Amino acid sequence: MVPEQIEALVRSWEARDPAQWQQDAGCYLKFAQQAIALGRPVLAFDMMDEALQAFPDHHEMRYLSALALAKSGSGAHAKRILDGLLAETGIEPALFANILSLAGRIAKDHWSRLPEGVQRQAEGEQSRCHYQRAYELTRDYFPGINAATMSLLTGHAEEAINLAEKVRVQCLAEVEKNFALSPDPSPLPGRGEIRASLPDFRTIDFWLLATLGEACMLLGRLEESANWYRQAVTVAAGRYGDIASMRRQVKLLASRLSGLEEILGLLQIPCVAIFTGHMIDAPDRPEPRFPAHLEPAVSAAIGRCIRENHLGFAYCSAACGADILFIEQMLAQGGEVNIVLPFQREDFIRTSVAFAGQEWVERFERALARAASVSYCVEEGYLGDDLLFAHAGELTRGYALLRAEALETEAIMLAVAEPQAKVSIGGTADDLRCWQALGKPICLIDLQALRQNTAQPVSVAPLPKASGAITPPSDLPWRQREIKTMLFADMVGFSRLREDETPKFFVRFLGAIEREIGRSPRPPVFGNTWGDGLYLVFNDCADGADFALRLRDTIVAIDWAAVGLPAEMNIRIGMHTGPVFRGSDPIIGRDGFFGAHVTRAARIEPVTARGSVYVTEQMAAALAGSGSRDFFCDYLGVVSLAKQYGNSKLYRLRRALETE
């Protein structure tokens, strides 16, 4: 229902009567809160931006602006708003506590990303103080446990112990309150002897149980802590993102506390698999590689690899043979499967499934029906373009790495391969080579060894004759697609400039772009501007990412007020990586780039927060799969793109060592 709710919210917002709304702060607050709850923080900020023109001193509006900015990755901007609020008096206590907690969270995020030094210590102290003040105001265990943890991490051990004990007592009382309603309450850990058998905690918020685990850990009560975390994990069953958050907090504390191995073990998350493997041999294959009679042996070997490597999440294609066998084994063992196809479903069946017979087509359909997600590199057809197989492999690697990073676990490649197989674009050997270059672990199932150790049946039912290959259309005006990274940018505040201000703006805006292109070791292969709009195309996603961040920094650093322009001028940049056509554009007299993926890139910039660079999941995956350590992509959620272009998972791009 969320996409429908977002669409309804946007329609209502666009249909508003501004004159009427500017008489009623409640309308703005209600809509902004809904936008944040639905994962649209940029929309919420735009709402508050308009609202604050009518209600410039409204405390809750300013807090919601900061919250929206923090959720969209603009922590520094959010911090400036919060600093102003924290310096004021007369703010309602509950709201002030929320302001303090948000300020504490932003400072903690900055602290965790900074190297050891004065700045890191200052951010840690600020986080500790904000959380502690919020706890003193509300006695809420959330800021309380964060204050205790940050106290220990910043060297205030005695304060950490005192706060942890208060939070522990408070949370135990909350748990007991829940069990007082139970017909048969059992003894709780922490009230006398810790029992091996604990009561049923399924009715209790798992964050309350995790907070008890963290408090006991800070107090050195590690056995009790392990019991609480065990219950938290049981209640949170399957919510691996939340369990990963618990694990991150314990790993932070492991830098100051010893003996946390058991607790970290309780919070261990299954590994993420990326799979690659050969298809069943085509009927006309001259030398056997994966003959049909090997299917049971390959399936059994895949099952063993899944169990031995504790694989719980998978990213793979769905071709006949090894792919589908892997999917079936993962599902049989309760794993999650995410399928990535290079192009539209019907063409994929024709190129990679149907030649093996109708049974494999039916197994393909069942696999897709049971998958957690099915994504397509392009929603269009194959068009004889083998580059799409390589692009699918790149994205699959990237998706697996992004998921492993988010879940605080390891990514492992499981491969069913012929050791001496020829490397072809987008094939199994190509996938293996790319993964090995990243230095990541591999579980290899050797098809040659299986053939040697598996008896061939006396008679083998022949596969049906392979269907003809798809013939690419001969009337395409351009060559085959190329993988490019597209950048679209525009300036916030440009539409409000007076006529006499535009020349001053263009001198600085276009000059900044020209300087940054000149500094690029590998500049864009195409560029165009219109008004304040900018469109650039890069061969390599890392080159595009580097340019975008340098351009952002240059624009943000300009003192616009000093040159007689509005001080709030800022840039927003959207980026996407995907296959596009290159062809001669007779209007501009040079080659340009065209296709659906150019349009997708253009739809990201309008929903980007000012001063930020947003990228699609495909670009984030391409950066992760490239092995680059220079960049980091913070997940923002599923966002509705501009001009009703559908929804897309977006990330905020930053440098690896940036605090935001």
C-alpha cells in the first residue's frame, strides 16, 4: 500500500491552497509527518521549507526540517538547524528531548566515521551530552542506553555504569509490567538467579530486550546480557536489519570491553551468496561440460556448500542448469533468493532456459514465483547484446556486497564451474575472474571432477532441439548498448533569480563546471547544459562519482551572498549507471547518448536533497562491485521518482571518510 499512499499524499500536496495552508500550521505538520513515515524525507523538507516562510519561529517545523534532512543524509545541514533550536528556550520538554536525541544521533554517526583525533572525541562528547540531557528530561530508555554507551566510548566509565544500572532497572520494571498481565509469569533474568529456561518474551518489544542486553553488557554481567540478547533475537526472528543494528552496537563496545564473543555469536547473521554457474549442455554442444545426468550430483554439492557456509541470502540469475538448481536448494533450506535478469523475461527464457526443455521452463517460473525479488538490468529485450549479461553479473556482485555490508556479514561466491573454461563476456568464468579480483571468498564446485566421479547412465534421453537464437533487429539506427554513468544536476533557487542576477550566476556556475572537468583525469565523454541544468556522461562509475562530489563541494563552497545572489543557492545531483545507446545527434552535430536509462537518471535529481548526490541502486551496486574503497553509499529507501516515473531504491553518495 505504501506506493499508493505516497501517490495520494503527493496529489493532495500539489492540490493544496497555499493561502489557506499558511493560516494553519497543523496542515503542514500532518503532511510532513506522513511524508517522513512513508520514506519521503525530501518531500517533507520541501513542505517544511514552504511552511517556515509562514511560521518562521515554529519549533516543531524546524525540528521536522532537521529530521527530514538527517533521514535524507544531510547531517551537517540538519545539525545547523538543531544547534539553533538547542540554543533557544521555551521549547516543550518532549519536543526538546526529541531534538536532543536527534542531535545525539547525528553526532554519534559523525563520531563513528571519523579517525581517532580531536574532532572524533569532540563529536563523541557532544553525542554523549545530548543523549544524557534527553534521558534526564524523559527517562526514556532509548536516549538512556545511548548515553551510557557513548559515555563508555568517550572514556567516562563510571558515568556509563551508573546510567546503565538505571536503564537496566527501568527496563526490568517494564518487562515485569508486561508479565504481570500473564497468567503464569516466570522468573526474569536479573531478579535473583539467572534461569536457563526463560519465559516467553514474544509479546515484548525486542528493542527493550536488546537494551537490557546492552545495559548488562556495560555492567559486566555478560551471562545475563547474553540471555537478553538471545531473547531479543528470538523475538526479532527474521528481522535481520534490526539484528544487524544490535550487532553494530556490540561491535562498537567490543573496542572497550572484552569477552563479547558469545554475544557477537548470538547476533551472527547468515552469509550472503552470489551464485554463478554453467547452464545444462545444449543439444548441439560438441564436448560435454554440464550433461543432464550430472544434475543430482551438482544439486547435492550445492546443498552442501549452502549448509557449510551458512548461506541465508542469495543473488543470482535463473538460467537452466546450475542457477535453477541453486535457487531450488536455497529455497529448500529456508534461504532468501533475489534474482537478477539481464533483460525482459520472455527473451531470457528463449536465450537461457527453453533450449533445455519445458520442464526447465516450468522450474524457472516456479523459481521466480518464490523469489523475494526479481529485478531486470533493462526492461527491454535482448537485441543480441551480450554486454547485458556482463552488466547483470556486475550488478549481481554489487547487490550481494551491498546486502552483506548492510547486514554486517560476509559475501561468498558459490560457483559451479569448469576450471579451464574459456572466458566469455558475462559468462561463469568472467564472473569468477571479477570476484577473485575483489579478493573475496569462493566455494567452487568443479564440474570436471564431478564428471569424472559420476557414472554416465547407459541411455540418456536427448534434450529437445535447441530453439534458434534471437536475431537482433537489423534496422536499429545505432550500435549496441554501452554501460555508462549519467549525471543530472540543477541549482536550487535558480527559478527565483531576478533577470539582472542571472549573468552573475552563470559566470560562477558554468565556470565551476569547466574547472572541475579540467581537473578530471578521465573527463566526461559527453556534456550539455540548459539554463541551470547539467547533463554529463562518464565511461566509469567511479570517475562519475568523483566528479559529482568535487562539483558539489565547489558549488557549496561558493559565497553566493558575497556576489549579490541568494545565500541559499545550492546544487542537487542525481546519478544512474546503465546500458544506453550512442548515436549521432544531428541537432548538436556530435554523438549523444539515448535510452530509457538516460531518462531514469534524469528523474532522480528532482527528488534529491539540496547539497547532496543521490544515486540509484544500480550505480551503488556498480561502485561496490568495482572494488573501489573511495566511496560509500548510504541507503535512503524506496523513493518515488519525478514525473510519475515509478519507484527506485536510492542511496546518498559520499566519500568513504566523510562524516555525512
